[in-house]
Amino acid sequence: MTPYLLEIGQALLALLLAPGLVGFIRWFKARLQGRRGAIPWQPYYDLRKLFGKEVVMSKNASWLFRFAPYVIFATAVAVTLLVPLVAAPLPFDAVGDLLAVVYLLLLGTFFLALAGLDPGTSFGGMGASREMTVAAIAEPTIALAIFGLAVGAGSTNLGRIVAQTLNHPGAVINPGHLLGFTALFIVMIAETGRLPVDNPSTHLELTMIHEAMILEYSGRYLALIEWAAALKLLIFFSLLSNLFLPWGVATALTPGALGVAAVALMAKLVALAAVVAVMETRIAKLRLFRVPELLGVSFVLALLSVTSSFLLR
Amino acid sequence: MNDHDTLFAQLSTLSASVTLLFGIALLWRRSLGAYIGAFRWQSLVLSAAFALIGYYGHDHELYIVAAVLLALKVLIIPRYLNRLYRRVGGEREAQPYVNIATSLIVAGLLVMLAYAITRPLVMVSKLPTRGGIPLAVGLIFVGLFVIVSRRKALTQIVGFLVLENGIALLAALCTYGIPLIIELGVFLDVLMGFLVMQVIVYHIRDTFESIDVEQLSQLKH
């Protein structure tokens, strides 16, 4: 019974924290740029407002348009069950490993792109085409970057990898680890639509990727998609922090250890969010045609990470 | 292997991989200023690697080498490069012979090749620093690749300097540093070579009003 409670608790924690994380980045970024900014918990109000609103839909939209937000949200929630947020190894490790995580995330992206195409607007199609361009290079890189760690741990289970790194803390400064972290960081930026790949705070036609696909959505569908996007950000942040710097993750299922793990998770999320906010303040968006080059860098780094972990074993 | 050696092994491999990271980051950039910046950071990490190997290998001459390296490759050469860059105007590496995405993949393959050819060496070696050897050889290859694939004279100079960094790193990892007098001679060579190249760049610039070496292959202009 306890393992199931743990999994449910972990998913609930992720669902609760995700909008706050997005709000914190927005608030911190505003502060860095000399603006007052909305309070960090503003996204919770936004979600409540959106859930209360009526849904307006295009006459051209099919069932797919109504179905997609649920798939996107469900895949994000399913991933939170497989990613070690507070405890490792997880009871659900036997259900799905790293590949399941990567392809569940891709399934969400796929349905988002379909939903962008469905109403037949030009923006939606443009956004979908751009998202697929990014995803085509980003997805294999996530798998490769984590494979670099999996080779060292001898397992593709994320929980097993975290437990292995906790047992051998020296592995954290391996070249494979370092290159993998850099690669995954770049991919995280591309996948969650942050600067310099996509600008999360504008609706400018020429540059938007994620926003272009969800332009047609409103009401509870929009709320679900926004929430899923926030969850995706949280998932990537916790993958980065827990896979590469696993300290604080509970290895025993005692209330004390879990409490410490939850606090450690939040501290790591805040630290990563601050890094992302500082970076977004300092750099400008890349031209779209340079994005594949940036992702190429991360792919090569991930490849080298796997090579060095494999050959230096 | 005791803890002391394990830590040394990991730190030396780490510094070698960061050095290589800057070498690869170089390939992604277009502006010549970014090339110089990446080279400066790389040299900083390299001089830290020398100090590290000096500390764990109990070779105090390496501290002197690290200090000279810091002065020469972090302060003096980047400064002259920056001056050169300002004088020749804001040219960019707009169209290298090999485009950026392909260069990155080629760089990845070159490092894998380096792993393949140094494998026998790494396997027989008992040095704690052996993990960094393939990375240093990879850096030498990447430096060579920058020289052959970029078309501005300035980026080719940076490629040469990166190649030299790779050789210095390889020497430090394999032998814990060659004798000080040879090391100093090499530094002097690099400085002289750099100064000569600088003069040539000014000549290219005066003659062709650009530092694109493509122009040199034509008899007339």
C-alpha cells in the first residue's frame, strides 16, 4: 500500500508545485529586469480563472481538438509517476524506464502539434511545424544524455540511476556526467520553450513556437495545456537536478527522509529556476534557423557523454 | 587505487573534458569575438589543469608553467587577438567551408576517433590521468579541424592556438609535464608564431580589405 501512496503523493506534489515554479521564474525575471512583476502564485489564480471560463471552439475543429488537451495532461502526469522526484528507487520503476519517459513526453508533444494543425489556422500549422523540427532533434538527445548515466549505473531505470549515483558520489564529476548535464540542460530549454529557443512571454507571430500551437484554445482546455506545460518544466528541472545531483532524494520510505527530500527538491527547483531566469534576462532569442545548430551542440555533447561513460567504464 | 588518486583521476578528466567543451563550443559560434572568448576560457581551465597536475604529481615546476600559461594565453594573446579583431572590423565567420551543424557532428566523430586510437594507450597506462588522454587528443583534432574548415585568418589563428592547447594538455596528462626549459621554449614558439601570423593578417587585410583566406587562392584581385 505504501508504494502506491508514495507514487500518488509524488504526482500530487508535482501537480501542486508546477504552476508555482512557472510563477516564480516569471516573478524573478521581472525583478531582474527592474519590473515589479506578478506575485509568484499568480499562475494558480490564472488556472482557477481558466477552469471557470466557457470554452470557445472553432467550427472547423474536430474531436481531436477536444481530445488532445486530456492526452497532453495525462502524459505529463504519467511521467511524474516514473521520474524520481522525492524517492528512489521508485515502486513504479518496473512499469517504465527512461525510454517510457522520453516517449510519453513525445506523445504529448505529438498531440499538441496535431491539435495545433486541427483548426486549420496558419499560426497553428506554423507552430506545429516548428515544434516538430525542434522535437525531432531534442528527443533523441534526451535519451542519449540519460543513456550516458545509464551506462554507468547499468540500468535504464531512472530510480536505479539515482540510487547508483547516491552510492558513488564521486561519479558526479565524471566527464560523462558533466557533458550529459550540459546536453540535457540545452534540450530542457528547447523542450520547455524557454529563451533562447522560444520566448514564453510573447505572442509575436515571427518567433513563437509553443504559443502558436495553443492560440485556438480557451477555457478549461487551455488551463489543462498550461498546467501540462508547467508540469513538463518541473519534470525537466527535476530530471536535471535529481539525476545529476541526487543529494536529498530519500532512499528509505520514512516520513522524515521524505520530508527532507521534498524540501531538497524545492530548493533545487528554485536554484535551477533562478539560473534560467538570469539566463533569460541576459540573452536574446536565437534566430529560428540557428536553433538546430544549438541542438546539434547538445546532441554532440550527449554522444560524447555516452562514448566517454562507455569507454572509461 | 586510493582515494587521493581517485579524486586526482576524476579532477584531471574533468578539466580535460571542460577544455574540450570550450573547443567544441567554439565551433558553434560565428562572431570572431566569441572565438577569442572561448579560447580565453579554455586557456584558463588549461592552466588550472596544469596547477592541479602539479599539486597531485608533486611537481612544483608545473606551477611556473601554469602561471606562464595564464599570463600568455589568458591575458596577452587574447588581448592582441581582440585588438586585431577591432582593427580588421567586425567581420564574422559567416560561411565556413563546412557548415556549423556538420562541423559539430564532425567534431563529435573526431573525438570518438580519438577514443578509438588512444584506447591501447589508455589500457596499458597506469597513470591516474589516463582518462583525459583521449579528450586531449580529441582537442588536437578539433583544433586542426577549425584550421581547415574556417575561412577567416583570425579564426584559423584561434584554431592553431586551440591545437597548441591540446598538445600542452596531452603532454601534461601523459608525462606530468615536460622539463620546464622545453615548456618555456614551446611558449616562446607559440608567441613568436602568433606574432608572425598577426603581421600576416595585417598584410592580408591591407591587400584584400578582408581577412578571408579564400582570396589568397586567386592570382589577381
